[in-house]
Amino acid sequence: MFSKTKPQKPEPQAVPIPDDLPDLSRPGQAPTAAAPAAAPRPAPAKNVSMLSSDLTFEGNISGAGDLHIDGAVRGDVKVGRLTVGETGNVEGTVSADYVEVRGRVVGAVSGKQVKLMGTAYVDGDITHEQLSIDVGAYFQGRCLQARKVEAAPSAPVGFTTPSYSAPAPTPTPAVAQAPVAAPAPQAAPAASADTAQLIELKPGA
């Protein structure tokens, strides 16, 4: 006897799915979650103005930004944050909230925080709240520490500060004075009756 063989069914072929469809998943793969929202971009860093080593500036510089000096400045510098590089040279008064000196400064330096690195050369007085000097730094001048002036404490509520006033001067009573009469003129003394009289006697004829 002959046995009948069962015809084999063709296996279904997998259809490739393009990658540009984010909402579809490949066969046998769990569906992916939705892509997270894009993270906010960080704020751009504050720009720093630079004076390169091959530049020389003559005049005063003022502003509220940050300044990095690698060149030469002949004049006063007043900014928010100042860094004098190793090749920097400033001849003038320097004033900033934060001052970092790696090069040469000839003039007074004023700042809340002042740092003199090991390669610094400073010839002038330094007025500061915080001062840091590394080993090897050259400094000639005076250090003047500026302290914040604290306000006087206010009196508590319900408390009155006694005030002291000088006593009023006692009025001096007025004394009535009678008018003084002028002395009466004195009469000339009358001739005394006893006054001797001179009698002239003539001889008779």
C-alpha cells in the first residue's frame, strides 16, 4: 500500500519594516516608548573680553563685564571681573569685584576678592575684603582690609529711648529801681557875720 504524504505549507516571510517609522515596532520586539521631549539648552556662558598679548591699549577701561588682559594697558581699569594673564601688564588703578593677577600690575588694586598667583608682580596698595597670595608672588605696598559697615540695631517695639535735655534757664526776676535824683546844686556859703571889715580912717584937717 502506498502512503500519502502531506504537502508542506510555505512559511510566511517576514516583511522588513523601515526605520523611519517610530510608531511601529519590529516583530518580536516590545513597543518602544515615545521619545522624551528635548531637554532645554543651557544658557550660553557669559562672554569674556580679551586683550591679546600683541596689543597695547592707552586709556581708561570701564564696564560691568569680564576682562582678560594678556597685553599692555596704560590707564585705569574698572570692570566686574578682571584677570591679568602672565604676559599682561597694567599701569594704573585696578578696580573689580574679583581680581586675579598672574602678570604685572603697577598701581592700586581694589576688589572684594583679590588673588595673586605665583607669577604675579604687584607694586601698589591693595584694598580688599578677601586676599590670597600664592608662594612666589611679588607684592610691594599696603594691604587695606575693607569691612562692611553694619547698620546700628533698631530699638525694640514698645521701647522708647529716653531723651535727656538740658534744664531751661531760670528767669532772673526784674528788680524795679527808683530813679536816682541828681544831687541839688549847693549854694555858695553866705558871708559870715563875724567877718572883719576894713575901715579906712582919714586924719582931720
